[in-house]
Amino acid sequence: MTLPADQPRAAADTLRGGPRRRSARTGVPLPLLIPALTGLAFLIVPLIALLVRTPWHSLPEQLTSADVWEALRLSLVSATAATAVCLVFGVPLAWLLARVDFPGRGLVRALVTLPLVLPPVVGGVALLMALGRNGIVGQWLDAWFGITLPFTTAGVVIAEAFVAMPFLVISVEGTLRAADPRYEEAAATLGASRFTAFRRVTLPLIAPGIAAGAVLAWARALGEFGATITFAGNFPGRTQTMPLAVYLALQSDPEAAIALSLVLLAVSIAVLAGLRDRWMRAG
């Protein structure tokens, strides 16, 4: 008695964990191809236009001016400080959402992610209402400690941290949910406190997620515009970051605005290059 010709192949597929999936690249339906290519062009053509319109002959002069370097320095410093704020408060918040089951956790998660969809200018107005000189918190900061946050460099950091922290929290929370909690439980059985287990066991496990979230938060903080100009203003050397400098230059010197935009584009590409192993090679 002989087996059918396809049974040995089926048995081999079973040993390998299942039948091989046929490649999905057997053909692209035209109704999908056309809108896909249109969407690709919609995203890429503006970037190509920016490169084409870049005044390459005057680019060195544009990028070496004192105003540009001052805006770039302030952007780098404030974005880095905002990322540090996000790390200090965002990592514990992500751990709370991922590891602690408490009433209203879904609502808290929704509120944490709200700045992702909130118009940045609305976030700036909300910060003014909370931390402004007459705000519900800012009035006490001014009366008790003489601290005024709006229209200062510290205000830039706060505005950027407000819009960037959700990126860090989401990234770290996802990494925490993917990490096996049994390692923490094993550390607890060996006598480690919960904080010690977090510091010695959990943090090393989720370090890649923290790094990815920090890079995303830094990039978001670097490109923040709406909340910054609303809460901190646009004062050269004090609160004028690169996006604000682009907006100001666009009204009087379009070539300078293009040159500054090119710098931010280069930073964005560098961020994507740094995260390529996490996303671009997924699957």
C-alpha cells in the first residue's frame, strides 16, 4: 500500500511546524496599487520639493548665522531636558499602568495619551491655565516661591515634556507588558523589595523600550511648536526654538526657513535610522 504523493510533504510540513505559507506577492490588484502609490507620493513629494527648493549655494551662510545656532542650541538643550523630565516621571507612570491593577486604570491611560490627539495650541492654553501667573497652580508658585514659568526657557521644557511624555509612556508600557513578570516574582521570593526588583531586574529587561521611547520623546520635543509658542512665547535666545525660528523666517526670509527645515528633516531621518531595528525591520 502506497501513500498518496502529497502525504510525505504534509508530514514534513507538520514536523516543520505547519505548511509553508504561499507568498502574498503573487500580484497586486490595480484598485489597491493606484491609491497606494498615490499615498506614497503624497508623503514623499513634499519632502523632495523641500530638497529641490533648498538654496544649496547659500546654505552654509544660512546655517552658520548666530540666530540659527542660538535657536538650534536652545532646541537641543530644551528637548534633552524635556526628555529627562519624561524619563523621571514617565517610566514610573508606565510601570503603574502595566503592573498595577487599580480602579479607573483605563481612564488614566486615556488621559495620559490625550496629548497625542490634543491640538498642541490647546495644550499650551491648558498649561497657561494651570501654570500661568494666575493659573490654579502657577499663582501659588509665584506667591510662595516667586517662580514664573510662562515665557521662560523652563516654560519651553515644560511645554515640550507635556506633548512628548505620552510617546515614552506608551513605548515603555508596551515593553513592560511584553516582559515576563515571573522574573520580578522570582526576585521577590529571594527577598528583594518591589523597588529593588524593579531597579535590578525590570529596568535591564525593558531598557530597549525605554531607549526607543526616549528617542521618540526627544524627537517630538524637538519639533514641538503649538504648545511652546502659546505657553513660552517666541523670544530669541530665550524661548525661540528651531520650529519657531522656521515660522518666523518663513514670513521674511523663505530661504532661511527652508534651510532651518532641512536641519529638522535631517534630525528626523537620524531618529528613524536609530529606530530602524525596532520598527523598519519588524517581521
